[in-house]
Amino acid sequence: MHDFSGMPEDLDQRYRAMRGSGADVVKLAVQPHSATDIVRLLRLGQAKLNERLVVVGMGQIGVPTRLLPGHFGSCWTYAGAGVAPGQIPLKVMIEEFRCRQITAATAIYGVAGAPIAHSLSPSMHNRGLSMSGHDAVYVPFEATGAEDLMRLADALGVSGLSVTAPFKESILSYVREVEAVGQRVGAVNTLKAIGRSWSARNTDVPGFLTPLDQRGGIRGVRASILGAGGSARAVAVGLASRGADVTVCARQRDRAAVVAELVGGTVGCLPPTQGSWDLLVNTTPVGTSPHEEETPVPAATLVGGSTVYDLVYNPGQTRLMREAAAAGCETIGGLAMLVAQAVRQFEWWFDVTPPEGLFRSAALEALSARDVMSQESSA
């Protein structure tokens, strides 16, 4: 049975009717609209462990059902280059997610957000798991909200989560322990299951600071932040901790004021006045693929600055970075932060440090593969 529009209310009854036909295997492929819908498929599969069935959730929300067939009670799964909604190419299934080694006992980790298909985290963390030999897999989870996400995480017995937009702040309601940095930021990006509860950290802050520290630090630097979301809060806390003078620039001045107040900073105009900053940090998604030609500020704003740090990592060279370099600024791309924060997540979860350069090479390979696929699809 295939339902490309949603989840039938009578899914259990349909399964029983199909099983009653005498079929050896029953396949149910449906279109979930939430992570809670995936829990329904999980419960169905777990209740039929002595029967041969395949349950598939189509679309991005349903990807966990394709990657974790053993956990859903499925006797096989499907791979393909977009033959059906949410399908994953065979090469990626085998080499990145190591689907042939996944069993019902394999520990589950993942990245949660909405949308989440763009994330490079699976490429990095699964490369680390392959290196370390852990019986674990790292998968993408898309959900409609924090409550929806945690229903699935708890039902699946997820061991750890990377959390990205828009859940970094709302996820705190489901966490028992938060380390000091996460408490100050008011947002976290890493969860770890401790018994039946969750502990959380913010690795965005040290991840963001890593390339700045490697360049000699930022004490006394005039730093302007573009944006006022969860990432901006982490950046502001990081900058203030290193002695920078922080200004927050966002379309919504009231939100900018909240972030600025967090670190004793000021609210600036958007775009920032030319020559008013030494370090400019873009925490907005403007310029992210496939909107590579967009930029958060006019090129003229960049004249007179020293360093531009764009947290966007896809593409590796954003328009903002290109125009900043043309204006004589040093540039730092978002991949540096992405890799640094991911390494800290892996260390916390597994007590193992990935070899230097492993996560960066995995991310670059994933970006390159996506570029090839994009070119092929447009040819």
C-alpha cells in the first residue's frame, strides 16, 4: 500500500487486512507530516516483530525509516536516486550511513532541525563512527517542533542529538542538565541521553572561537553581529568572553536588544555603518545555497573592516566573503566553526577525539558530491 498524501487513520486495520490476504510480506509506504507520525510507524513495526513487513515514511521527515529498518521492524529498505520521495542514493546509504552494518541494536545519534536535508553533520559524524568502530549511526531528523522531535527521539531511544535551527532554544524545555555556557546563551546545540533524561551543552561557542583564537584572539576588537537568533546569542557570548566590544545588528531591533543585553553590548543599525567595526560576523542564513548570490549587507559596508566571519558553510565561498576579500578583509567561512563544534560533540558522546582533519575532509567531500549532483540534475 502506498499513500503519497498522508498517514491513513486506519493504518493498523489496513495492515491486518493485508496480512489476512496470506501475503508473505506486507509493505506500507506513507507520507508522514510530523515526527509523531514516524512514531506511529515505529509502534506498528515493533508490534509485529514476528511478522515480515516493510514500513516506509516518504519525504524528508520519513528518512529515519529508510536508514533504520531494523529499528522499525522492516525486513529490508530501499535506496535510489530520488525514485521516490526521500530516497537516498545507494552509494550514500552504503558508504556514509553504513546501512549493511546497522541492526536493531545499533545506537542512534542524529541531527535535528527544520529543514535538515542540507546538513553536513551526518557526513562528519558517520565518518568518525566508521573510524572509531562504534556500533552507532548518525541520521537526520526533521520535525515540526521541539515536542514533536522529542517524541520520536524518546520512542527510538536516541543516544545523542545535534540540534540546529529552529530548535536550539525551544529544546531546553526537554533537558534536565545544561552546562554553564548553554545556560548563559539560552540555547544549546548538543544533547546526550543520561538514563531516561537529557543533558545538554553548547559547542557552538567554543566552535565559533576556535578559528579566532588560532589567529591571535580578539580582545578589544569592535565586533558587529548580523542577526539575533540562537546562533547570534552563542556568537555574542563567545565574543564577550574574549574581550571584544559587541554590537548586534538585526532587522528586529527588539530581538537585537535582547542579545546585546545578554553580554553588555549595544544595538547597531543594519547594515552597520562603514568603518564602525573590525570584525563582522554573519549569523543569518542569507547566502546559503541555492541562494548563493544573496548577501546580508551591501559591498560598500565592508570597506574599512578587518575580518569577516560568515557562519554560512554552503557554499564554501559566499558572496559576502568574496566581496569582503575584494574590500581587503580577511575572511573566515562557516565550515571552520561547523567542524570545530562537531569535533567537541563527538568527544562528549564517545570520549574519542577524531583524527585532525577527518571531519573537515568529510564535509568537503560531501559538499563536492552535492555540487556534482546539482550540475547533473541541471544538465
